[in-house]
Amino acid sequence: MNHIPRDKKIRSLVSRLNKQRKAQAKKMDILCNDLVAAQRNFIKRLRTISFAANFYHAILGISDLDSLCNTAGKLVKNELPGTNVVFFLRRGDGFELHLTESDQPVTFEQQPLERSFTPELVNNVCRSNKLCALDNLLQMGLQVSPPVLNGLSAVTIPVSSRAQVSGFILIYACAKNKITSEQLNDVSAVMPGLFRAIDGCCVYSPSANQEITP
């Protein structure tokens, strides 16, 4: 009968060892997941830093507003393939519309989306001074037909530095080319620098732009 207590002790010891192994394995899984998440975040930050460095290098020294917007717009389009990029910038009591040159613009069944932006809507977007998705724009007064709306992915990003706002960038694409949050983070990261570049432009040629006035 002496072997019975010993067997119980062995089973108890084995049970404790198994629990310890499971606990250790769980800790290792958590640690590995944390390392993977940290690596992903690091890669995302590197992407943002790389985009910002290339962006600022490209716009450095440009003093003409048309050239600045076109260069910046092309850089954004390279980061977000298949999109249209339009600048709405404050100018006196109204706004200027700067279109980014493109060999293959995104087209819809009706007029380009930027033509649906009324002075009231532009003012509302500027006053919000935040990233606005399509739902936000509709709440602010954007009016587009259901066929266009169903095939559309759109967002506005403020061109601002702290509380100062120069305007915003409208980015839109077909719904199949949905704009990701990572892409938006990269573009948003360079807006303060773009704000300063726009503010510093002293040479302006209005020939390629359209003006929106209240």
C-alpha cells in the first residue's frame, strides 16, 4: 500500500509541471505577439518617415504655388495609387481649387467630385480641421447621386499646423481602391510641413486654377 501515496505525489508533481509549462507557453506566446506587434509598428513608422523624407525633399525650394501643389499632389498619388488629389486652399474671402496633373484621372458617370464642393461645404470642412471621411462630408452638405456614391471612396485631410488652416486636400478613388488608414497616416504626417511651404509661397500664377467664392 506504500506505493499509493507515492503515485499520488508523482501525479501531483506531474500536474504542477504541466500547469507550469502551459503558463510558460502562454507567456511566451504573449511575448512573441508583443514582439511581432512592435515590429509591425516599427515598420509602419519607418514607412511614414521614408514618405515624409521623400516628400519634403521633393517640395524643398519650390516657391510657386501651382508647382508646389502639383508636386505634392503627385507624391500623394504615388503613395495612394489610383486616386485623384485636389487642393482646396484659402485665398482672401474664397478658395482656390488646385488640380493635380494626371495621365489617368479617376472618372465617374457624372462630374468630378470636386465640382460637388460648394463654398458652404468647403468652409465646413476647413472649420472642422480634421480628417473627414465620406460620411462626414455627406453630413456637412455634400450632395452626389447614389450611383456615384456607391462607387466612391473619398476623404479630406486638413492642410494645417496646430490651429491654423490653409485648406484641405480632397482624395478620392473608385471604391475598389479603398484608401487605408496607414496611407492616410503617412499623408497626414506631412501636412504641417506642407502648410508651411504653402504659407511661404510668394509667387502665384492663377492660370491653372479655379476660384470658389461664397
